[in-house]
Amino acid sequence: MLTPLPGTPLWNEMEPHLLFRDFPCDWDLYDGTHCVYDHGRLPAERVQRVVFDAHRSFYRWGAWTWRRVRGLLERPGSAWGKMREMWTNAMTAQRTFSAWRKETEAYIDSIRRRAVKSKS
């Protein structure tokens, strides 16, 4: 996620398009996971949803890849222990994704509220 930081050339370029400028209150949003600008071609809400969809695709299987499964199966240990590890990792990924979904929806709502506020 493109994150312009104050005092940088990117900040100067993006400043007219920034949605959040109330510092220090908005500083937590400049974390690399929130779209803090809207340049018109792709609205901030859409950028945020694309990032969310990418995370959903990644976390759908608990972030397990065939390489990771093969590595787990090849190392020593009981089948039960390996299954438990896979299950634990999948559940952790699911909880993380669920929390991120709620946070993303709250963030998109804040983008909408600011858009309405700026029009009035």
C-alpha cells in the first residue's frame, strides 16, 4: 500500500489527494495497510477492497502453500502433531482475517463519512 510520509517528495505529490490530514489523530492510518489518498482513477474505497480481497485469497487456506505442507510432512514428528499444527495455523489465520475484515469495513465507513462531510 502506497503510504506518503510527511516531508517526503511522495507526500508533496500526493498532498492534494490525501483523505486524512488531521495529525496526530490520523497518524495511525499511515501504516501501509490503509489507503490514505484518493486520486480519482481508483477511489480509496476500491483500493482498500482490492487489498482486502488479496488478503482473503491468501488467508483462505490458512496461508498454507504446497511447499509449506510438504515441508511439514517431511520433518520428524507424529501425524497428529502435524495435523494439530496445521489446524492451529489455519484457525489463527482465520481469526486474523476476521478481525481485519471488521477493521477494513470500519475504515471504509470512515472514508465514506469523510467524503460526505467534505461535500457539505
